[in-house]
Amino acid sequence: MCHLPNLLYRPSYPSHGVQMSDKNIRTSRSLAPTDADSEVVVQGWAQDIRNLGGISFLQLRDRYGIIQITAPKKKTDPQVMDAITSLSRESVVRVTGTAKASDQAKGGVEVLPTHFEVISAAATPLPMGVIDKVNVEADTRYDHRFMDLRKPETRAIFEIKSTVLSLIDEYLVNNGFTEVFTPKLVASGAEGGATLFELRYFDQNAYLAQSPQLYKQMLMSTGLDKVFEIGPAFRAEPSDTTRHVSEFISFDGEMAFIESQRDVQVMIEGCMQSVIGGVIERCKGQLELLGVDVALPKAPYPTLTYESAVEMVNAEGMNIPLGEDLGTEGERLLGNIMARQGSEMYWIVEYPDEAKPFYIMEKEGTPYSYSFDLDYKGQEISSGGQREHRYDNLVSRMEKKGLDPASFNFYLEAFKFGMPAHGGWGLGVERLIQKMLDLPNIREAILFPRDRIRLVP
RNA sequence: GCCCUGGUAGUGUAGCGGCCUAUCAUGAGGCCCUGUCGAGGCUUCGACUCGGGUUCAAAUCCCGACCAGGGCGCCA
């Protein structure tokens, strides 16, 4: 799969791309004082209309910003004047007019209209204001997300998300990975733990995949060696938090012929540095709009064992028994401790194998496993480890976890006829974005979030 | 799923037994204004989530449903 370079925010490329008509179509970015006295066509949403009687102003918003349409009554066709002053906010219009340099207009240029076309009049009142001076609750914003996305700062998150995905792609392809797609409709995915969404599949029952785990592992027996996938994952967990949703984008990778899980960690770490560094470099405008100062995490990321992580939080007043999960509070406290030491990203390795799925390799002679979590500012964004590639051990681990190996034949078969040592990871893309941009809720990083109760829009 | 808090005009809120014919802001409609950009001035419009109950009287108290926010839990 080929990926075009990110054209946004590289002013050396023409911003309007392919010219689709012979009209002099301009955007808020391409219109400049040097256009003065020439006829231009601009189009967008009517953000604000100011009728002062003898002169009217229309703020026209497009993808890149605002263009001011200025209509002095004496110099403007009465029909055009009327159309402007009677326009409802958020209507889509196309304006033809004369560009005029002006110190009083932002950007130093405004347009005096000669023709005015309402492409789509907006009904009133708006379900929520785009520039109103009142707060709008998150729930109301998600109910009317198309309107919410008219705010540049809301859109900025998704422009950054797009850049993150491009950067991941670039990094992995440069490191010899092949991008793959595994099925999201599956017959069984009961790898334990997470609950599945069930649905009818012709005359069978099927499930929405909670993870590409089994399939990406099967690919390790093929010779593709290094694969990654970016795609949706579905969890029917009844979670109700600011960091859980029932549909999210998972970035999964799997690598064959590894020496240890460390090989996998090195790859993720390099990828994260490249992604965060790339966002800082390519998304300056969006970060400024969001008022976020993203810092490149200190590398190499410190590695804590699960045991030492428990000791660290217990030393600061918690009381977590060995073997137990850190919990939300413990995770957050650990984040604070690490922040004090200047580390936003850090590894927690060797979790108790009891808490890990069947496909993880045990650390023999200990209650621990060859597994890792990657935490970013006190929140887990990725987990992975070395997989159990030895058929007999894998089957006995399944049995130990109360799973029936017979229902995993399609998976186990790949381990029977030559399977290299391998390891991999899964990473929640929206969690990465959430922590990177300090978003209060993971839903802010999803266009149309799906949670326990929200299925619309 | 549990605990806590809450549901009032399009949006965001105040009011928390009678002073409610319900506050303020924002918005929408109308009018005035030639440099607005959180414009300004005048004016009009618009709401108590639903169902039961208590009471002479309920937006206000009680019960239930539904929904939301915060926290926890569940959790690749």
C-alpha cells in the first residue's frame, strides 16, 4: 500500500491542488494581498454576519481559516447586499468579488462581493453554535458531531491522527514490515477476558474481532516475518471511563525470529519517537490551535519490572499485594513518579503470567511472563511480549486458562508445522493521541465514538 | 455493574415547597448604526426529562424509569 506524503502544512506545495475550473478560486490560505484588484471566487460556511447598516461584513470560514467579505452598501449590488444580510449562520455560500488589500481585515485582504450564491442555506436555530460564547457539553457535541467538527480545533485532532497513522506506516515500512489486514468477522475470538459482540453471519453465529492477535501470529509461520495492521477492534466490555470505548483503532505488530521481547520493545520505542517527533514537526499549526505543547519523551524509555513498579507505588502510600494489578490509581501514581524523574514513557515488564493471556510465554521457574506494557503519562497505551511458539506448551497454557484447544484448531495448526520464535504488540491509537494531546476523554480522538450506550451518530 | 452527583428555552446555566406569570448569558426574529472581528443600542421569542405519589400548594420533597457527568470496577 502506498502512502502519499502529507501535503498539509508544507507550503511549498500548491494548496489548492488541481485547478478544477477556470475561475480564480481561492481559499483563506491562498488569498493574499497580492490578489488585490483581481476577481476571485471564495466559498465556505457563513460563520458570522455583521450588518452595520451602511456596511456589512461576512466571515466566511473554509478549511484553512476565515475570509472577510466586506459589503459597503453604496458600492454593492442591492440584491447581493440583501442576500448577505438575510443569510443564516453556517449556510454554505460561494462569493465572487474583487479582492482588496486592507489593513483593517485580518490577513490584510478582503473581498468586495459582486455575485453571491447560497449553495445551501442553514436552518435555524443551530443544534449547537460553532463560535457561540457558551460552553457546549461533550455529549451535545457528539450528538451533533458534524457541527462540532466545524471548529478548527476539533478538526485539528483528526488531522493529527491522520499524520500519526502516516508516520506509523512510514516507520514500519522503513523497517521491513508488511502491512496486512486480518478479518474483523470471526467465528471465535475467545482468547479469554474481553467480551465479544455477537452477530448473525448468514446461518451461523459470528463475532466482531477484539484483536488481530491469532491471525497475526499465524502469519509468523508464513515467512512474512514482520507484519503490522492498523484497524478497528471491538470490545463488548461494559466499561464506562474516559479511556475505554467499544470500537477503537488498534495498531498491531508481530515479528518473527526475535531473540527476546526486547527486540519488540526496541521497535515500538523507535516508532513512538518517530511518531511523536513527526507530529511535533509536521503539525505545528494544529498543536498551536489546540494549545498543546507536545514533548518528545526521553529515550531510552526506562524499564521497570512489575515487582519494582508495585514497590514504587507502595512506597508512596499504596498497598498493592504482589500479584495484583496496579489499578487505575496505581497506574496514575506510577505516572507521577516517573514524571518526576523526567520520563513520560516507560516500560513495565514481567507481569504475572496469571494475568496474561495464553499466547504469552512464561518465564520458566517464576510466576512471571515475558510480557510488557508501555505506559504514557500514567496510562497503558500498548502491551505485548514474546509469544509461546512451542506447540505443546501453547496447548497446555490454553488448558491452564480454561480454554478448549479444539476450538482453536485453525490457529494451533500454524504452530504444528514450523513456527519461529516471535513476539509482538497491540497499541491503542486513540489512547496514544489522547495522552499525547492531553485530551480529557478518549472519545475526543474518535470522530463518531462508540461506547456502552452511544451507537448514533 | 457499583458509588456519588445531576437532568430547567436551540446552547450553557440560576432557582431547590408559596416570593416563579422561572434568572442570566448565548442564540433566533425585527428595528437602528459605514470598519465589525466577544461589535454596540432598542425590541420580541423560547424551557422545568417522563410516569406515579406526598401536599391546600411541587421546577423544588418521595418512588420508579430513562438519560447524562465524575469516580471505581470490568479490560487488547
